[in-house]
Amino acid sequence: MATQTHAAPDPLPITADDVRAAAMRIDGMVVRTPTLHSRTLSELTGAQVYLKFENLQFTAAYKERGALNTLLQLDDAARAKGVIAASAGNHAQGLAYHGNRLGIPVTIVMPRNTPAVKVTQTEGHGATVILEGETFDAAHAHARKLEASNGYTFVHPFDDPRIMAGQGTIALEMLADVPAIDSFIVPIGGGGLISGVAAIAKAQDRAIDVIGVEAELYPSMFNRLKGAELPCGGDTLAEGIAVKEPGGLTARMVETLVDDIVLVGERNLEEAVSLLLQIEKTVVEGAGAAGLAALLAHRDRFAGRTVGVILCGGNIDTRLLANVLLRDLARSGRLARLRIRLQDRPGALFGVARIFHEQSVNIIEVYHQRVFTTLPAKGLITDIECETRDRAHLERLIAALKASGYEVSTVELA
């Protein structure tokens, strides 16, 4: 009888040795960001929380690591011709910054609708920016055409072993700083970061969990790992991980090494961004806050663990950040809009304002509505935006207004 043989499984795209080699290669050329214990977030979540401040890189994101590791492995001919990428985010800036430092020409293709500030920032790092197409897919296709016609080296934002190995250097640093970490919570977009982290975590001589996090609106790797078919799309605060199709190489890493993937909603992401600014005094973008968002949304899962959370980027639009902070104040009751029904007669608004004064509540804005309302002609609605100390203070104000005979309701956030 013939002996049946089985083909050995394909080796994974990277190993821990690749990550260690990347760490030696990029040493001294990226910021060795701190890994710090957050006492307040630990008390809040029931875990021992250690934060890796990758938002302190020069371009405010971890993407520099993989980009630099890739650039340093190019031969002289490839360096002379230059590299190209399709990106409107942190990958573009990391590649542009280190390409400029190393004297390697960098071309970045972005969709035409890319915000001007991103174009300016990338050009400021020395890259040539080409605007092409209305979607990222169109920009990507154009970049591949230029790669073929001009002999550029295409640098993928995540589905490249050199990129994955460079990103994994974060885990090496975290474990060197805090050997007790037993769980990593890692944001997933295309999967480059979690691939590198998992390669290191699973090479240790003890069990370390690696949990991925995706926004509920973009569960692409979750679908692949779980065999689910959840829809991908929509406006998410975590735009840096809003990826509809994960990488093929990264998916192999995730399927083999990652323990689980969890999803987080927009409220969790907003809360995480706000808490990091209030508690840690650090600005983090939505994708960068996804790890903390998962910790907040799944506290029971991580209770009692020593958790490493990677704050992978800090590039957030200032107006968007302001909106997130104001929405968080509203949800906590410190900022509120009350809708009050009044009779249209002299002194009606004064009577309401007196109650606000008695309750020591600051009035910010007053909106009077006489015309566009379903009330009778002699009735009106007044919306008052106000500032209180906390939820209990707001509830005392509402009770005082109702006790004086006013109909009051709160205008809630979505």
C-alpha cells in the first residue's frame, strides 16, 4: 500500500525573527514611544491598563515603522527610481517622511476628494502627491499603473511582510517595558499591525492573548475570521481602520495567531477619544482609540488582565475632535439642551431663566420657536442649551422646572 503524504502548510508571511530584525534595522530612526500605566483607566475598567503612545511619533502614527523598515530594504536601483503608494492617511505621511530623510523619491496617489490638509501635510514631508479618481480603489489602480510604467516600488499599507514586521516592533518594545502584559488589544484595518504584534506575542514562552478590534461599520476581518457577512460601509470615527477588504497575507496571520476579534460602536469610539484627552491629556484619532473602546465595551472579558493598548495614531481633525468632546459632555449630562413649552406672554422666558439661576445652571444659548411648531398660535417652544456640573445637577434642574408647571424634555443625541 502506498504511503499517503500530506503537504506541509505554507509558512506564515513573517515570524518573530523578522520583527526582531526590523527592530534592529529601524533602531534610532523612529521614536521609542513610552508604554505607561494608566491608573485611572485601570480603575475604570478593572484591568491593569498600559498605553503605548504611538501618537508621539513625528508623523503622529505608528505607520512610520513599517514604512521605514520597507525603505531600508530597497536596493540602490529601487531607491534611485523611488517608491509609490496609494493612501490619504498615516501610511502616506510615514512613507513620505522617511523617504525624504533617506533621499528616496516618494509619490503618493490620493483620490481627488482628499481633504486639502492631508495633501498639504504629505507634500510637506517631501512627497509628490497625485490626485486621481474619486475613490480609493481608483487611486490604487492609478498607482499600480505608475508603478509599472515608471519602475517605482509599490509599498502596500499593510499586505507586505516588511510592513508587518516593522509594525510588530511595537510589541517588542511594550514587552520589554512591561513584561507582565498578558493581553494585547490591537486595532485592525487591513491587519498589518496585528500581524506583527501577534508574531511577537505568540513567540513568547507564556500565553499572551491577542485580541483584534474593528469598528462595527467595517467588520471586514471579523467577517473573514468568523465566517460572517456583516455589511461594511458608512461614516466611522475610526476612519484609519475603515477597510472593506483585509489583506491576504495579513488574513493568514490573523487566522493562525489571533485569538479573537471584537467590534466596537461609534459611541464607544467617541468615549475612548474623549477619555484619553481628559484623563491622559493626549490627542488620539478614532482608530487609535479603538483598543480602549474595546476595553470599555467588553470590560468583563479583560477584568483582572494586564492589558497592552496601542494608541496607534493621533491625526484627528480639530473640528471633529471638538464635536466628539461636546457630544461626550452632552451624554454625561454636563451639557444639555432642554425643550420647554411656554405661553407666549410677557415675562414667560424670565420665569424660566429665574429657575436656571436658582439652580446655579449656566445658560449658553436660547432658541425661541414661534412659527415652525405644532403648538397653537399663542404657544411657543424654547430650546435652552445649558451647562451643569453633572447628571444629578441636570436632573435637579428638570425637576425644579416641572415643579413650576413647565413641560420639559431633553433633546437627546443619536
